[in-house]
Amino acid sequence: MRTRLILISALYALSFSSFAQGRMSLPQEGEPGQEEGQRTELVHKVRNWHLEDMGSRADTVPVDTLSLGFQVHNHAYKRAMSNVQLGNIGAAWMPAMVSQMPLSRHFLFTESYTHVFTQPEEWLYYNSTTPYTNLYYQYSGPKARSEEVLGVLFSQNVNRKWNVGFSYDLTSSVGKYNAQKVDNRNFRVFSSYSGKVYEIYGNYIYSKADHLENGGIVDEDHILNPEKYDWGRSNNIPVQFYTASNRIDNNRLYISQALKIGKIAVNQGESGKRQTPLATVLHSLDIDRSRRLHRIDELARMYNESEGNFFYSNIYADTTMTRDSLYYTRVANTVQLKFNEEANTLLRFGLRAFISNEIETFRVQRPPVVTGTFTTAPEYLMEKLRYSTTFVGGQIFKNLGETFRWNAGMRFYFQGYRVGDSEITGAAESSFRVGRDTASVYANGGIYLTSPSYFEEHYYSNHFRWDNDFGKVETMRVAGGVSIPTRRLELSAEGRFINDYVFWNSEALPEQTSSFISLIEFRLYKHFILAHRLHSRNTVLYQISSHQEIVPLPEFSVFSSNYYENTLFKVLLFQFGFDFRYNSLWYAPAYMPALSRFYVQNERKVGDYPYVDLFLNMQLKRARIFIKLDHLSMGMTSNQYFHTVGYPASPRSLRFGVSWNFYD
């Protein structure tokens, strides 16, 4: 019923876009060559971009209309080819790649849900000559264990400079195993105005992740030796929890404004001169508020029946049920002054300076005056804490030109709880000819001194509590790579070298190690084409961790997509083939439901298992369709299809998806 209502709303949006298209086709005031009442045919054109460098730079990205890789439906695989997940689409996950590791943390409990709680650098803005709508739908059965993904995007220009739109993404999955239900939602209203003197970007986002947490299956032998059991379908396999859940609600308001000041004439060669701003003053406001609730019903019954084997080692406040709640609010104001590089005709680079203040407010549980019994729940005491910090920084950059671009920057925290933190970063990119080909080479990196986040040092709940006094984490990051597009070849590497690293130990508690951690990643991508029809896209990942017991990583990871591509009836493009994924054996981090966190474990290795999916991609004009047989390889070589301890991959299933663009 919910999906039908959303589809009806999308149809209303399409109807409105058709009406709006009639308005936009009317002659615009001041445009020559148009008689009164005459309608002009507009060319359908959509451009989109996102904001980088703290919102000071717009970077254009291509509109997603390609069939290439369209069958990759899982959020975790879209973000990191090597990862740890729970076997259900939309559930918690973490990357198992050096290049995808976070450098700092704000709200600890959303880190496993980055596909739901996205950041401003990921948000796309649009400019379209006609209203633009995209509908996306994905489904996997059977009905009682269905997985559905729905996406609606609508964008329309009010005039040439002003665009408005909204997007809605829903992931609703019952899950192939019991007590694994996922309900993710992300609703965003956005608008952008880009004038000659003034620009503004505005966003309001509501995001929700509401998940049942089953704690994994009770006995892995149900998967390893299914012939010994008569459980029938996968949802009959016993799991640890049936009434545990995590819910996070997030509201976010983000506004970025820019005022261009001064003018200077820039020589454009044969085309003459054009006027460009001398500098830009920017201000951004980011208000981010989250609420988290972890709950377990009937805790007393589970505790009594466990006979000493209860899932959690500790119960600190309430033996009747678990109700762990907390609130987090972050308000950030940033002011920047940017001197545009076009205006610097002597040194040919730009300059940016900024100052930012962040106020973080925590409303957290404290131990109750009277703890609960098996029949009476306690009343928790809530404490409100507020922390502020301020940093300044700057950057010099050269972003114009096709052959060489570079930047160097720093920031320093001089006030508040993060006083003494600092970052020094740099990047360079160049293109040059190699025979008949053009190669692109890049390098970037930084040195970071970072304070642990509040929840890494302090936390109290029904099953976990800690009070730490950690020191700052020192990280050096170095990355580089080379790309030859004409050869469809990419080679990249990244290293992280860390002192005083904070990790989650085997008891799912934060711990700071004095060991020096070295992490290195090498990635090779090559796309082979045979006879213009047979394609093989391959990515090989090789990683080294100096301390696998602290930062476990798979040594080898492989993703290979192989397909036959052709066109039928001159209009229907199709790709038919299979995807192959593989990780070498490694101690994948285990998952702790009460914290929504992955933590190190050394009891069970996973990997050395081939995942094979069969797919058919089709593209007909504005519509893209995929049909996919997930986990075709289930049980063919072995039954070791575990992502981590207690969490097997989803069993073999049929899935389809469609994405449809509307430009009028």
C-alpha cells in the first residue's frame, strides 16, 4: 500500500511537470526572434553537479543514463567493492578497503548507514531546460520475503537561473532470514539559484533507518550442513533476537550562499574579453539533528531462558527490556573568502580562506537512580551536554585548465574541545600524451591530527558503558594513480600510516592502541573488449595491514563483470552476462546490534567463496531494465557464503529493476 501511494505521488509529479513544461515553452521576456504567443520547441538538456571544498566549488558530473553496471543494485557494493554486510539489502555495512576508511567521526551510530545518511558533498543539483523526472523501482521475491527499492526524483527550472526539486528513496525489505526487516527512507527538497552576483543552495533532508536486528543465526551449521536439518526456507533458521531493533531519525537543513564581489576583464583569446568576479564571499549553515533508539522487548524472558548463554555479557540498568536512546545535534556556521584564479593573471592560482564554528549538543542516558527488575522498568536520567569548537584554514588552488591542476590547504582548530587538531592536505593532477594515448596521473594526501569523537570516549546504555580518555589520532594518508582511458586501464594505490588508532576490540568496546598501523591498498582496473561485443570489466584489489588483529582486511578482492553486448532492432541495447566477486580468507569484523558497530574478531574466517550473479541489462530510449539471478553459485563449491560471523549471504533469488527518465 505504501509503495502504491508513492507511485501515485510520482504520477502527480509527472502531471505537474507536463503542465510546467507548457509554461516553460512560452517565450521568455527579452528573447529575440519570437512573436507574441509563439511557442518554441525546447531541447531536452539536463546538467547536474555537486559542491566540493566546503561548498566553494561546483563539480559537474554526468547524468546517470548508462546501462553499464546498472545491475549492481546493492548499496554496499556501489560504494565499496570489498565490504562487510549483514546479508540484507539496506542493512548495516562497512567498507573493507583502505581508501574508504573514514578519517574522522561525528555521530558514531550512523557510520554503518552511509547509504541512508548522506553528506552535502554527495547531493546533486540540477539545471534543466525542461522538467526532469526519474523513477526507479527494484523488486525481489518471494512476496512474504520481498525486497523493494523505490526512488523518485523530480527537478524543474523556474527560470534559467533557479531550479527546484525533490527526491525520495525508499528501501523496504523483509529479508530472507528472520527478524531482518529494513525500512530506510530519505526525502530531500532542494533548490539552487545561480545569478551573476548571487548564488544560493538550499536543502532540507529527512532520513530514517528502522531495522530489526536478529544478532545473526544461532548456529552456522544450519548453513554449512543444511542436509542435517529440516528448516525448509531460510527464514525458519533460528536467530539470536526476534524483538530487537535500531531506529535512527535525522533532520538536516543545509544552506550555502555566495556573493560575488568586484569585476575584472579576462582575456579569452580570439573570443575577446569577458567579465569575471574578483572574489566570492560564502556562508554556509548546516543544522544536523539525529535521534537513536535501540530496543529489545521481552528481555526478561530471554534472559531467564538463556541459561547463562545470553547474547550480552552485561545488563546495567533494566532486566525487563532495553530502551537505549540518545539525541545528537550539530550546528555549523562557515564563512569563506575566495579569490578566483581567473582574476590572478600574474600567479595563475586562486586563494581561499575560511573560519568555521561547530556546536555539538548531546542528550544522553545516565545510570538510573533505581535499576529495573524483572517486572519494573527504571526511569533513566537524561543529561544534556554541549561542546563547541572553532577552526580556521586556507587553500591555494588551480582548478582551471586541462593539463595540470593542483591544490594545497590546511586547517587548524584553535578553540573548543578539539583544540590542537589540524589538517594539512594537497593534491595534483596532470594529463599528458603517451604515444597515441592520453594518460592522466594524480596524487593526493594529507597529515591529520584528530581528536576522538564524544561517543568513542563516553557512553552508557543497558548493555555497554565506557569512559575513556583517549589521545589524538595521528594519520598520514598518501594516494596516487594513473589512468589511460583509451586503453580502459587504471592503476591506483593508497597508504594510511596511523599512530594511536582507535578501534573496536573483541568485546565491542573502543580501545586505543599504541602500535603503529600501516595500511596499503593497490587497485588495478582493466576493461577488455573482444570483437566489439564481448566485454570483461575487471577490478583486482590487493591490501596489506600491518596489524590484522586491529584493522582486518582481505588480502585479495576481485570483481569481474563479463557480458555480451549488442543492439536489437536498432533501438534495444542489451547486455547479457555474469558478475563474479571474491575475497580471500580473512577475519571479517563481527557486528554488534546494540551499537550498530562492527568490531574485530579472531574466531571465524570468511571468504574464499565465489559469488556469481547472472544478469540481463536492457536499455530502450529512456528506460533501463535489469533482470538478475542473485547468488547463482549458492552451494555449488561450498556453503561458506558468510559475510561475517553469524550473517550468511542472501540465498539464490530472482530480482528485477527499472529506471525511467522523463524530460517533459
